[in-house]
Amino acid sequence: DVKPQLNLLKRKEHPARIKQLFSVLQRSKTIKTIALLQVNEDHDEMRKIRESLAALGVSLAKEWVPYGNDGQLVTTSVERIKGLEYDCCFILGLDDIEKSHLKYTVNRVYVALSRPTRRLAVICEEYPQLFQGMPGGLFDIVRA
């Protein structure tokens, strides 16, 4: 119901931005399910982001599960949620796509970007090469 958002900010600022977006969306009457989806399945990175979010007071579902209780942020990878949908998704990991030589990585991006039914927020350090060549008006760009 609104344009997708591309958030460009330093990696250390990602948890604070996720908390901010999550806090706003939790008050919505139409957004019930919110997921943080990691394009790659980097367990160390997910552990760090979860620790940072927990320290900021974000209520988290158990790690890698596809659904949580009301008011909890699901944190999982794209591989674990194929076929599922969420009202809102925060997508992480597009910064590393260009480094991957695996063709299925682009498929993971497609799966991630097609999971939200109402809101999408992509969170990166830099404008993803994968998005270059797309019309500029498709995303609202938020820079830190």
C-alpha cells in the first residue's frame, strides 16, 4: 500500500533502523506479521543482528522459525520461508549478492522481495548493483 523503501546506511546502524520501522509498523491495524529476511544464510551475521535487536528491546521470535507470536519479529533466511507471505518484510543481505557466483542467489533475492503483501524495506549499506537499471521511482530511498 506504499512504495518499497530502500534504506542506505552503515551496517552498524541497521539494528536501530529495523527497531524504528518495527515499532512504527507494530501500531498498524493492517500489519500483523513482520519478518526480517536474510538473503544469505549467514548464521554469525544473524546472531549478531538478533543480539543487537534484543539489546534494543525488540521482541523476537525464535531464530530461524517462519512464524512467531503476535508482536514478535520473525528473523529467518529466505531458504526457510519459500511459499510463505508476511504483511511486511525487512530484507538484509543484498550488499553481498554481487560477490556471489551462484545463480540461485538471484533467485533468493526474488523470493525475498516477493514475500511481503503490504510493505517492503530493503536495508543495505550501498545502492545494490542488482537494482541499477531499474526505474528510480520504484523505491523511496532513505539515507542515513
